[in-house]
Amino acid sequence: MRMAYRSDIGRIRLVNEDRAWAEKTDSNMIVAIVADGMGGHQAGDVASQLAVDTFREALQGSSSTLTLEERKTLVRQAILQANETVYGMASSNKQYHNMGTTVVAALLQPDNGVVGHIGDSRAYKWRDGVLSQLTEDHTLVNELVKSGQITPAEAVHHPRRNVLTRALGTDELVEVDVRGISWAPDDLLLLCSDGLTTMVSEEQISLTLLESGLDLDAKADRLVDLALQAGGDDNITVVLLHHADDTVQEECAT
């Protein structure tokens, strides 16, 4: 397994409220998470860091002998535990009132994996030259698209495209989307905050991942650079996980 991680504050924001982490566990599984905090200075980065730390702790010591369904339950419970932690902090500290975060996370074994998410941070799988979005944005605009009120093209520039319908830490109870995925040699998983996907098209992402002259670190750099070149309106975070025989990096985190 190869891993690459990049995060950039962007060209507009004063604070990077994104947090991410990826690691190969003692049981030979890969765990990764991206969280995009919200709530203003301090609150957003506190929420995202709490979510990452809680998720990480919840997955420590996980056994590779768990079934796919058991691992789906494990990821869901870890994200719900993170929700409880962030919500508790926001409820008991006035300065953190209404803080929250998106989250997208993955737990991978050699032949399959689990992806869980809340919000509009995304997971994509790259296989045989095809980029597939694995997550569905929990946003007002996506609901409008699904109901036929606006087109996908209109959604790209909609004035309320950043309004979330679901986030981690803003409510005591939250629904987590969790799915199993196939995971085969040479597959690549991309986890990212919306600072990438609102600036960089899926076609541009595909062309970057297709570039044979770039190693994984260079591809992560290229994706962040593309978002910056497009305006860099938000924090940008990218985690790339490549199903390969050798390991370039065993852990990456902020």
C-alpha cells in the first residue's frame, strides 16, 4: 500500500480547518480519514481534529479477522463516537457553539474495504482508468438535483452549494452513510475535502491520476495545485491510497 497526503490553507481562508490521517495498522489494515471543520476560527479546526482523534482511537487494535459487515459496523460506530465527542464539546463550551465537521473515512483490507461519511467531503475510487464517486454529498444542492429542481450543471455554481444537510457534531444524533467496496491491486482511493471538488473537475482529477510520469506524492501535489490555480477558495485536503505491493509511507497526518 502506498499513501500520500497533502493539505493547504488555500488562498482565501485564514485558518486551515481541514484535518486528515492515514495509517497502516498492526493488523495490516489501512485506516484513513479526512475531516473538514466548520464554525469559524478555532471552532472548525477543533471539531475536525476531535473527529480525527476520536475516530483513530476507536479503530486502534481492530482485528483483521472481522467480516465485512463487522467492519462496516466498526466504522459506523467510530464515526458516531466522533459525533458524540464533538457534540459534547460544542454543547459544553460557548466558544465552540454550533461547531461541526464533515468526515469521510476508509478501512481497507487487501480484497475489500469500507467507506463511511457525513457531509460533502468525498471518496472516489480509480480503477482501470475510470473514476467513480463512492459517496453522496449531504448538501441542499444535491437534494435539489435529486428532486429535479435544478440540473447538475446548475448545482456547480448554485449560491447555496455549501449548505450541508448533515454534519458531524452539530446534532446529538446523526445518520452515517457506510458502504462496502471492492479493493483490488492497482486500485486507488481518493479521500478529499470539498476544497478540491468545488475547484477541480472530475475530468481534471482523472487526468492527474492517469499521468504515468507522476508518482503518488506528485499526483497529490498536482491536485492541490489545480485547486489553488482555480482560486483556492477553501482549504484543500487530499489523501491518496494506492493498492500496491510496497509501502512508501506508513503514516501521514497533520
